[in-house]
Amino acid sequence: TSNVGATRNSLEITAHGLMTGDTRPYSLNSTNGRVTRMYTVAGDGQAGNFSTGDEEQYFVVRVDANHIRLARTLADAMAAVPVTVDLTGAGTGTVTLTRRLSGLDAADFGIFGGDAFLTPPFVVNAVDNTRMLIGLTSLYASKNIAAGPAPALYDRLDTIERIFKPVETAGNGWSFSAVAYGGMKGVTPQANVVYGARGNQIFIAFPKAGDATQLGDFHMERIDSAVEIKDIVLDTADYETAFAVAENGVYMRTAASAATAHPWVLISQRMNNPRPQTVEFTHLGGQGVLLVGGASGVWRAFDPVAGVAWTKLGSGLPNALVSDMHFVPRDPVNYIDPRGLDRGDLLLVGTLGRGAWSVHDADAFLKDAGVIHIDGTAADNTVVIRRNHDNPSLLEIVVFIGKLRKVAPFPAQERKREVRGRANQPGRRWIRQSSGCRSGRIAVATPGRGPCPTLPHERSGRKHP
């Protein structure tokens, strides 16, 4: 709340940093604490202007470095003799000056509120979109502003509160690098679930025992072989199962492994994707689907465990580091769609320097396993599987059916092998990619069918070669 200087008919705000005519969105410059937004408790807090409870807009008239007056119009504020509002009258209600992100401690306010180019992790709660979590040197969440019984109300990030500050130790870095917030236990949503990674340490809190409406105590788990954890995602059906990517691989945690000396287990032994940066997980077609983005694109594993098989997901992405990825499930029944626009699930991928890409109807695409089917004829067939002599990254499949010889080369790392020979299927004469080949599926097809479509990657902006 600001003091009103009766003799000057002004608001007293130390080092306010405002100029005559200002009516800017509220933020805070951490180097000097200058205020650039005021609004009242009665207002919606989103208008971003100097206003009263009925959202009447005001403009700044600068008096000096520590005092301002208010004018009703810009013309009044900019006049040679400004026409200002009488602030000394009794008025009604309470006028409050609120500093957004006021819950930051001094260290975080000084580091992250200045001019440094920093991108701290933040996330909307997976089951309650009125709540957010942000990771600086401490963990902060939207403040509970509810009065009375549940359900609790949160004001997003207009006001935040610190919920955890780890003890500085070797290996836990200087700020949080990945966060996850909220999850499911079967069909039960639970907002009070927090994962936050600093260095190679992961700090976890679950609902408080006996009172699931409250957040329980934090405990620390460590990935000893990692230096910095880049991203964390939770199993969409069980928040006690989680996946993390670090510079040296992909790790998985379960309720069972959490009871051991090493809760996080490496599961990327068979993944050829250096520098993993981002991870996503969903359940499709009765199986878990884990996606990891890194230097060689997006890779996928079904029902991930240690030693699981990984396949590269599709083609068409540019040769750039995949730095972020989001799977967006969308139920068409929740959308008004008079123009018949696509409302299927969406996979979004962000790359370093090569734009944002998407795959539409991603649910059908992701659950289609990359499998090679080689179907022979009723006669004896010879099937040869080998790497291409000139390009070892290509795998060749050669099928001899009588005197006919067909060769199908494709990127070796993109498919699993499933060979079927001597099948009684007359009329199928060659191997080619079917309509399912977007996910790496190859099948013997009946002659006359059209060519396989390419992976439907789309991006915004100019196309690059």
C-alpha cells in the first residue's frame, strides 16, 4: 500500500521509475525495485493499468523520483499544467499497490529480475490449471488465496510463495533446471505433486499423508552418473513413475525403484540420440509411449524399462537439436468446430534454430510401432537382411521370389525387425512402404496401391532445405 502525500496530493513510491504519461503493465526491475504497474484489489489484476475498482484507467504525472500524481486522461497528464485527481479525499474502499512475484527471496529477485538472459523452468499444474510452478534457486508456486473450505483458489503468478529451498551441496547446481507439477494416481487427480531438479539431484514432494489437500515434505533422490538433469515428465497414470533426461541418457523412476539405493534407472542403453534435452510420455493403445528429443531427432520407446528398444520417430525434421517437445491430447467433443478444423492430438517439437514443428493426429501416429513385415509366397523364398555397402546407416532387405529380386533400403535405426517367411499369400510380390510407414512400417503390398506418404511434419515460417 502506498502513502498519500496530502501536501503534494501525490502517491509516495520510493524510486518508482515512472514517467509522465505512463500506464504500463506492472512488472518489477530487480536492480532498483522500480514499480511499473498498479491496480486495485477490487480490479481483476489483469488490466495492467493504473485504475480504480471499476477499472477506470489513470495516467502518471511524475512529481519527482519518489512521488507521482494521477490524471484521468493522457491529455490531462501531458498538459502544461497537468489536471490531476484529488488523492486526499476520503474516498471508499482500499487502494493497494501490488508487486508481482513479491514472494521471491532476495537472491532470486536479484538474479532473475535483472537484465540477464535466463530461462528458468516453469510449468502449469497438470490437473489444476489455476496453479503454476517456477524453478529459480528455490521452488515457487502460485499462492493459495482461498478463504474458507476447499476448493482452494490460486492467483496464478500474481502472487507466489516459496515452497522449498534446497541446501547448497556439491552436485545440485545453482538453480533448478527442470520441474513437474501435478499428476494422476489411476483415475484420481492430485495437484500436490512436485518434482524439481537441480544439478543431478531431484527433490520430490507428494500429497501429505492424511491430508491430500496439502503438500507433504520434500525428499531428495540423486542420479549419480549425471551432471545436469534437463527435463522431467511424469507417467500420466501414476505420478510416482517419472522419467528424466540428462546429458548422458534417459532415466526412469518407479515406486519400487524409489525404495532402493539407486531410485533412477538408466533405460536408454539402446537409444542412439546424443545430447537428450526433452522428454514426453503418454498412454496410447494400451501401452506407455516415451518420447525423447535430442541431437538426432525424436526417439520413441514403448512401455519403457531398462534395455528397452528405441526407434527413431519418422522423418522430415531438420538436422537440428530438438530442445523442447509437448504432446497435447485433445478430445474433439470439447471443441466447437463449425469449419471442420483438425482437433486431434498434437505433438509439438521445438528445434534449436530451425523453428517449431508439429504432427497432427499424433495419437494414431505414435502408437503405430515401427515394425518390418516381410511376407513371402507359398514357394520357398530367400530373404537377406544386410547393411548397405556404400551407406552403413541404411539397412537393405533383399527378397528372392523365384527370379524376382527386390531391394528395400531404409534408415537402419528407424525400425525393429520382424521377419515372416513362406507365408501362403499369393499375389503379394514385392516389399515397399505401406500407408503406415510414417512410423517406419514396411509391408509387402498388393500391386496397384499408391506410394507411401511422408511423415506429416509441419512448421511455421519459411521452409529450409
